[in-house]
Amino acid sequence: MNNIKVKLRSPKSDESITNFLRTRRSNLVRLMSTPGPSKQELSEFLHIASRVPDHRKLNPWRFIVFEGESRRKFGEHLKQAYLKANKNASTDRVIFEKEKFLRAPLVIAVISSPKICSRGTPQREQLITSGLVCYNLCLAAQAGGYGAQWLTEWCAYDANVFSAMGLDASEAISGFVYIGTVNEPPQERLRPNVDSLILNWT
């Protein structure tokens, strides 16, 4: 029997994807409104978000979803946490922090949830992976026709917020991804001079 060698060809360039990535930028949450994604769309976005490089397939992340009334209910925890750290905060600022999750119809907290690995996958790598999930979630939502912004703000680093969300001691918040309908197209911003960031090692 003859040995037949099959030459695998690279996939053809998809200009629509290339252009999407070339022009991608975040949508400002203050310019989002309803409606948000359907449950089917949300499920699709989360599955796409999870297709990231993941050394040893540890899945070192999880999602906490805030939509509908849960955004308002969690606002009470945000309010109390903010007041503990800012006892002299103005009434207007406290109201703003309480209503932080109401800025978009859907808020997804991406939780860095590192796993103990007998083969020693560094926690730093696992943290990077959870960050990739945040970015991939933004890409999925934007490709699906919605606006998306990845934010942290103070609440991503507050122990009282961690407690209210039920995080374990080893966990952290990689970011909150706000998703909603776009009211205004994002404006381009200054980008780095990439050539100045490249070094060819010799």
C-alpha cells in the first residue's frame, strides 16, 4: 500500500474577522442600554469566553452573573462595602456606587479560581488565563452585536465584596464584564507605536 501524504493547508484569511480585530475597542458602559443578551446568547458567549489557552486544562476561572433584579439587590452590598472604606462619601457618590451594576443590563464577574496542580502549573499562568476569559467574553459579546466593557474598579479588590459574592480565600475578581445594547459607536483612541515595542533578539 502506498503511503499517501496529505498536506494540511492553512485556513484562508477571513477579512471580516481580521477587520473586526483590527478595529476592536471597548464600548463605554455609560453609553449602554437595554436590551441585553437572551439566555441562549449568554450561554453562547460564556462558552466562547471559555475557549482560551489553559495550561493543563485546569479551568482556573468561573462566572457569577448579575442580571435583572439581582443587579439592584447586589447594589446594597456595593453600597455597604463602599461606605466602610469611604465613611465621608457624598450621598450622590454612594447612590452611584449602589447603582453601579445598573449601568448595563448584564454584568458578568469573571472569577480567578486557581487550582492546585500536582504538576505545578504556576498560579500566575492561571491568573493570566482568567484574564483571557474576560477579553474573550468581550469579543464574543461584540461579535454578537452587543457592546462590552471589561472593568475592575474598586469593587474588584474589596474584601467585603468578595465575601458578598462568596469567593474562597484563594479566589479573586479578574474583572466585571458589562454587556448591553450600544447607543453610540465607540470612538477610536490613541494606540501605541507597536514598532517601538518590538525587539528582535540576536
